[in-house]
Amino acid sequence: MLKILIKKVIQNDYLDKKTKEENKLLKNCDKAVKRNPENPISYFNRGNQKFKSKDYQGAIKDYNVAIRLNPKYLEAYHSRAIIKEKLNYYNGAIADYNFILKLDSLDPLARKNKNIIQKRF
């Protein structure tokens, strides 16, 4: 019983530290966006941080801005497609993968992920 209690205390402490670190990283990303709102990389990085913390809608919004600022930002399309797939928005994910393949027909990740989705349906 004591071992379980100690394990829970340690685990909760770890989760608290992890949450604090994630919040700190997100605040840094917010600052980067405010400093340079025309930089797609800032939005992409903040989107990645939101993705890690499972704020999928927030991540999609940031990826959308990154893509609007740089329409050929393939990494943002990849990340957005992965979230769309996670949210069962398969047509949207396939559309993103198709766009990636239009710009880079040899992109192995886009081709693989698109094929996985299409095989499911």
C-alpha cells in the first residue's frame, strides 16, 4: 500500500513538472508569434506544442496560419493531416497528403499515410 502511494506521489509530481514545462514552452511560442506575426515557423512551432498537449483544434488553427503565410510549408501540411486523421476527418487528411504529393511526388510519408487511410475505406 505504501509503495503504491509513493508511486502515485512521484507520478503526480512528474506530471505537474511536465505540465509546467509544457505551459512554459507554449508561452515562449506565444511570445515568438507576437514578436513576429508574419513568421510561419512561429505558428508551426506553437501548433506542435498544442499538438503535444492534445489541443488539436488549436494546433490546426496555428498550422492553418503557417500555411497561409507559406503555402508550400510541407511540414505544416503533414502535421495538420496527422491531426485530421486523428480526428477522423479522413477526407481532409487525404486532401493535405494530395497537396504534399503535388509539390513533392516522392514524399514517402505522405504517400504511406495516404495509402493507410485509403485502405481503411
